[in-house]
Amino acid sequence: MSQKIAVLILHGAGTPEETFADKLIDRLKASFAKRLSIELAETEIVFEPVFWSEIFAPEQVKLWEQLREYRDLDYGSLRKFVLEFLADAVAYQPTRIGNQNYDNVHSLVATSIQNLRRKAGDLAPLCVISHSLGTIIASNYFYDFQFKHNNIGPETKLCTGNAPIEQSQTLTLFYTLGSPIAMWSLRYIDFGSPIRVPSPFLKHHYPELQGEWLNFYDKDDILAFPLKGINDAYKQAVTKDIEVNAGGLLTGWNPASHTKYDTDQEVIMPIVDGLVRTWECINKIS
């Protein structure tokens, strides 16, 4: 029996549809099956989207409606996106009081990884695809497991088992799309330290498996930045910054490109390459 790959997907800021990952999953499955060329290849990768915005959405909607009723505001759609992005970012930050959104969001991530474990097994290599603020959430989540266990909240602990994948030991592939991690690095002395990809423990489970961290950014996307230039630690941690032109004729040349990474073949194909390479290594097929 083959070993499947587990894929975790985190959306970006704002409030997408609960089906936000469906089209991306379809594209990845189709390209993966075409590249692998084995029977039922699409079943060799299992997916779990993390719909984390459900934690913040009700209050954001209420705030937006109250503000619109109070004053007539220009640039409604753009203003709403900025409000959602900033509101998500502020609400997510850890605090000293209980019932933290930080913990609530991470418990959703932990539950999703637990679901992946059920579908792909205790030792499934973990691929994480994250967009925008989702890259911050993913980075924080794995940083806590790798370096700061004291930051792991009680709800997250309750949702985390002892299997290697749930302990983040099988993190293999990390793909950040339109990431604002560079801005978040301002919170730390010398711009902070990145997570390690692959996990330092991966070699204990798959000694020959090579991981990667690819960061995709569009220079027209004002929220996205290359990461290797942050400091020496990021230069070593990030495998490659990849500049892409996300979006079509109406969005590829402006900040709206921020929402179009998951439709771009320049993003899809390198991710598929990593998935195929990983599957062939762990199943000893060349």
C-alpha cells in the first residue's frame, strides 16, 4: 500500500466562501494525476482546507455594517478588504487573557491536521499551502511546535495527538502565496527567526526526503514580499522566492493580483512538482 501525502490549505485575509479551496484542489489533483501517471493517482494526495475566518467573520460583518450606516464611504470594496485584513490581523494576535483567538485559530489548524492523519496516516508527509494572512498563521503554528511549546494554547493542545504528523514532525513542503511575513518580522529584534522546512524531525521518518519552502509573490501585490531578503536566517530557510504575474488582464497588473495566486499556473506547477517528487521518494518510485 502506498503512502499518501497530506495537504493543508489556509486561505488569506477576508471572508471567503467555505468552498474557497475547491478550485485549487481540482487543479492540483488534475495536474498531479497527469504527472504521476498511475491508476487513481488523484487519491494519493488528501486535502484539508482550514476555514479560519469563521472565527472573526460575524463581528467583522457587524462592524462594517455599522460603519456604513454611520457615514458614506468611498472605495467600498477596497475599504472592506482593508478592514477585513487589518481586523483579522489584529484579532488574531495573542494576548495575556484567556480564550485567545490565536489559540482558537490554531485549534482549527490542529483539528484539520488531525483529519489529515485519519485520511493519510500517522507518518504522512505534510504539505502546507497558505495565502496572505494564512501564511502568518501557518508560520506561527509550526514555529510554536518547533521552538516555543509554551505558546501552544489549551484548545490547540486538546486537538493535537501524539502522531508525528500532528506533532508537525512530518512538515515537508511549505508554499506561501502573497505573504506579508516580511511586515510581521518588524515585531522582532533583527526581524525574527523563520520556521524550519522541512521539520528537523522529518529525517527520522524519511531520511532521503527533501523538503522545500517556496514563496510566491507578485510585484504588483502591495501585501506580498520576497522573504529571503529579510535576514540571513530567512535567506537560509526559504528555498526560493518566485516572482509571478498572478491574475489576468484585469487583475495581473494591480493590487487585485493578491487574490489570484491559486489560479496561476506559475504557482500551481511548482507545487505539483514538489508533491510528485515527494510521493515518488516516499514510495520509492523513480
